[in-house]
Amino acid sequence: MASTADFKNGLVLNIDGVLWSITEFQHVKPGKGPAFVRTKLKNVMSGKVVDKTWNAGVKVETATVDRRDMTYLYHDGSSYVFMDGETFEQVEISEETLGGGERFLLENMTVQVATHEGAVLFVELPVAVDLLVQHTDPGLQGDRSTGGTKPATMETGAEIQVPLFINTGDKLRVDTRDASYISRVNS
């Protein structure tokens, strides 16, 4: 159990058997009336975001979420296999649980896997990954100064928008949160 004074971003609450993660919170003390806490909660399983207001000092049940660093091993066709570096235990995670993150997984990549009572809740990838451009159309000479973009297919199969000066074989740093181009990497 935690009080509203213990709220912080990332805290996972168990409300009526459903797990919610706090994404934002604000303690409010109006000039008149009791204090309260305004929160934005994200459903851990579905990703749905809701606003909820709590009276100050209310006790809320928290969920124990175990976060561990795991290494991505391989994709076996139906699920993705990760290994805990300390116990060498292998865990199979479905594509739905990865939520689109599988587009950026490289073998031996370290990710953070969050579990609750043995069930995998979500997987946090690194914010940026370095990927090789598998294919992209060549940019035209006159188009380079316009700041336009073109599609590029990365080595993992992800398709992102890149600047026109990027060529096949370039190594790029990609933001895994929104699949956007960050920069070219010198190798």
C-alpha cells in the first residue's frame, strides 16, 4: 500500500485487479477545501490512458513489478526469446507484448523486461539503436537541399523516413519510441 504522498512516475498501482502505471501526477492545494492529487494513469496491458483524481492521503494498493535486464536471443516464428543474464533463464515473449518494438530488435541486444507475478507486462527497448540501411532509393542531386525524406528499410525490417542524402549501407541511429531518424553513425 502507498499513500498519495508516495506517488512518482513509473509507480504501478493495482486498482480493482487492473495494473495502471503513473505517467504524470500533480499535488494540488487549493486555497479553499482539501488537498488532492491529479494523476494520468496508463493501463499496463492495453496502453489506455485515463485521468484520475485522488484525495490527499488516500492509501492505494501498489503492484510489485520486477524489472530485469535481458538479452534478446532469437525469433522462433511465434514468439521472441530473451535470456536473463544472471539466472540464464529463457523467456518467450509474444509480439503483442512487445507492442511494435520487435522492429528494432537485434540479436544480443539488452532490453529491460518488466514482470508481475511471473507474467511479462512490457519490454523497454533502449531509446536509440544503431541499424544498417538494407535498402533505400538514391536521392536525386537537386533534392538534397529541400530537407525532404524518403522511406528506408533497416536490417531488422523496420521502415522509417530518412533524409534524402542517406544511402543503402549507411549506419543510422534510430529512436525506438517513434521510429524516427536521429543521425548517421560513423563506423
